[in-house]
Amino acid sequence: MEYKELGLTNNEAKVYEVLLRLGKATAAQASKESGVPYGRIYTVLDSLEEKGLVRIVPEKTKYYYPTDPDKLHNIIDSKIKQLMEIDTNIKNLKKQYDENIQEPVIIAKGKANFYKIAKEMKHAEKYGYTVKYTFELHPEWIKGAKRDIEKGIDIKTLGRFDAETMDAIKEWSNIISPGKPIPNDGIAMSIVDDEQVMIALIKSNTTMLIRDKPFAKMMKELFTKYYINTEYLKIK
């Protein structure tokens, strides 16, 4: 069995398992049964003793006994604590990156770059408000909508309701509410968690990702006021 993630070398794992199988062993026996060269066996046994996995009982012949494998859980708990500390440090580094290094505005042209920027958007944790132009049934967006529904995220949509989009709207209505209508001559927009706004200028074939909280909050307020004062349309 591999124990590298717990800080045990391959030789240490072999010797420890041999001791568990035999109950106790001399250094020579441990070397023979594990295949670890005798010239290295004492180094391995000493290391296992330091890690609390082996104890020595003073007898006429020096025997090595394995300790309870539950002690491996202590190592696991220590590793978990270290990983949690590392995770906290990474989050702090990410915060510094977002505040000091990350570009607040990304602008790109072309449909391919539109999809790339869409992937740059953070996943909604509180809300995701969208203005749609085509109601495109992109597999990733369908998957994301289902995920957001399961998580109970606040999802609202405004979009272009006309003959050109109605078939797609009907398909979306089988997954999630297609939302409410808004006059739209060529804008797609996504507002997420008071943090990010993606705007696609369809006719100019240009997409912007804006990471600015004041701007995101303002766009949310404008979206919400329009949404509240707009009626649903029946989908036939």
C-alpha cells in the first residue's frame, strides 16, 4: 500500500506492514521480510519510531513492535490542518491578485473570444442576472442553469422575445424560466454577485468583461428595476 501522501517512504511502508503482520520483529527479520537492505533497516526503523509508528521494548533481544494504525489518522489530521492553512494562504493570494493585479476590464473581438470571456466569468454564488439576445442553447449554459437551479441561486433573465428567438425560448422554458421581455437590438449581458459584468455588443462583435463592484451593483439595480416593472409574456 502507498503511504507517500502521509509522509512515509516506500521502505517505511513495507517495514511497518511487515511489523503489523508479524506482531514484532528484530531488525534482521524486518529486513528479510520487507526486502529492505539490512544496511538501511535501522534508519527506516528509527524514522518509524520518530513518527510514532514503531516502539522498542527492551528485551534480551531488541524487538520492534508496530503501534496502532490509528496513529496514521494523527498524520492525516496534521496533513489536513496543513492543507487548510495552505488553502487560506491561497485565498489571501487570490484576494491580492484580484485587488492589485487582475485586469479590471478585458475587451475582445470575435465570437470565439466571446465564449472565452464567458468562461472567465465566475460561477454565481448568490445571483446571476442575464440579458439575452439570441437565447442560444449552448450546452455549457444549459448545464450551468441546471446547476444554479439545484443550488437555489437567484436567476433572472430579460431578453429579446420575437419570432426569431421564440423557438429557443420554448426550449429554455423546459429548463428554466426564460424571463421577461426587453427591447433589444444587439446586447447580451450577464451580472454576477455584485462583482462582474459581461457585456457583448452583438453588432460590433465585441465583448467586455468588467470586474468592478460599483459598476456591477449599479447594473444590478438598473436590471432589477426594469425587471420588477415588466410583465411576463405568455409563451404559446
